[in-house]
Amino acid sequence: MENPGSKSANESRIQSLQGLLGRTRTIDMRDDDAFQGVIVQARGLLELSDQEIADALLVSRPTVNRWINGKNLPHPAMRKPILSWVAEQLIKRIKRLTATDRLQNALVPATERVTAKLG
């Protein structure tokens, strides 16, 4: 059983996802380094391949790879829809992880009751 004061892996992950979500909402679209950083971090946190990102955004895999590597970034006017898609993916993942945590927290007391009856 986990210490009551410690964070679950999901809680830490949720915090990371929420932090990135905040960045997607406040980023300066003209800042190439910030855009690249968000794309790199999103790919890692969302556990997406370049191909999955490319398919979702209707661009080629090499295009996404160039964004990740800081080469040939999209025009600032095109970054807003890309970051909106990233934000949507982050929200979905946060909701999924939050639901998983709630379910796990609901099951722990039930498991403890069963274990106490059997013990």
C-alpha cells in the first residue's frame, strides 16, 4: 500500500501534463524555441511517435521530425492549430489518468475490507 503522503505515479504524470497544457496556452507563437520545446515535451509525455503526430495533423513524418529537431518549423500562423491539437490530447490524457486514479482509490478500501475478512 502506498504512503498517504506520497504521490502516485499518475499524480506526478498529471502534474507534468497540466504544466505542459499551461505552456500551450501561454506560448508566444513567434518563439521558435518555445514551440519546438512544447512539441518535444508533448511527444514524450503523450508517448506519441512522429508518425502518430503526423497522421493526426495531416503532415508527413519527416515534417514532424524537422519540428522536433528545430529545423523548418511551421509558420507562426500555423502553430495555433497545432498547439490546440496538443492541448486536446493533453486534456484527454489528464482525464484518463484522473479517472484511473479515482477507480484505484475506490478499489483500495474494498480490497482492504476483503483482506481483513479473510485474515
